[in-house]
Amino acid sequence: MSAVESTDDSLVTPATILSFAKDLPNLCSLAGLFSSVLAIYFAILGIFPAAMIGLIWAIFFDWSDGIIARRLKGRTEKQRLFGGQLDSLIDIVSFGICPAVVLLSYGNFSPWFVPGAFIIVAAGVLRLSYFNVFGLIDESTYQGLALDNNSIILAFLFVFDGLVGASVFATLLYIVLVALAILNVAPIKTPKLSGGWYYILTVYTLLLTLIYGWQLHHTAG
């Protein structure tokens, strides 16, 4: 076979990086990344209701990109592979770095909160690396707690911010996030939330957006 006729991948010009950004599921993933960046920004400023709105929408977009990808016709294998890598990298920002920044900011960036932030990010990196290699135990079961559950619980936890003293809530936040990080890498089986859970998450996202939006309006007023 001649070089012209060869199907060797080394002779195929790869697609440009930005060409993958036009893929609808990847656009959805990037919307989730933008939400996470907003959450980190507002967490650093100490505006936690706004941070929680960004975080909950990051979860919503993370769940949505997979649904869009499965329903979209005509996607190539390389688009699927690229989307999987993109999703995984965004997950560590949304569900690892973002909760760590929330913890650090709520703790006024005290050095005592640095070990907790490290544990959160390290557990996230280890979990995602393991999942990228081994995947699910079966079609509907993970080993360890899925990383997005951390942020789902975190977004709910802040509903109670202000009902107890700041020092008490900071301690509670520290304990809960570190406990979730341990569960992320624990040798336990947890169910994959899919199907009807997506509609529950949609309602949850809208409800928390209203609650935290009201808090922002009340604070501004």
C-alpha cells in the first residue's frame, strides 16, 4: 500500500483544538466550567450565596453534557474521547478545587484549613484518575462516592449558613467536606444517579437558585 493510500493515523492531520469546542456537549461542559469559575470568584470574595448558585449550575451542566452527548447523532469516536477528557478535567475544577476554595475562604484562608483543602483536591484527583482507568464496577455502580455528590451536598449545606455561629459552621464545613473526600476514595459501592434523578436535580437547581437569589437580594436590600 502506498503512503497516499495508507490509513496510518500518523498521516491523518488532527482536527484543531477549537474545532472540538463547537461540539454541543463540550459547549455544555464549558458552560459548567464558567459556572465553576464564577463560584470560585464569589467564594474568594466571601459572597457565598452567589458561589453556591454558580456551583449548583456547574453540577447541572455536568449532568446535562452526558445526556446531550448520548442523544446527539453523528458524533465521531474522537469527539467522544475528547469530550470524556474535557469532562474529567472540568470535574476536578468544579468538584475538587471549587469546594476547596470555598472551605479556605470560609476559614478566612487560615493555614489550619489548608490540609482540608489539600485532602479535598487530592481525593478528587485520585478518584478521577481511577475512574478514567477502570470506569464503573458495572453499568450503574461506582467504587467510592461520585465526586459531584460532594458539591450537591455542599450547595445544600450552605442553606444553614447564618443559623449557627460562623466558627461552628466553619468546623461543620471542614468535617463534612473532609468526610466526603474520604468517601470519594473509599472501597465502597455507590449507585450512579441517572434517569429520573436528572429531573430531581433540575428542580433542586432551580430551588437552590431561588433560595440563594433571595438571600442575595435580602442582603443587598
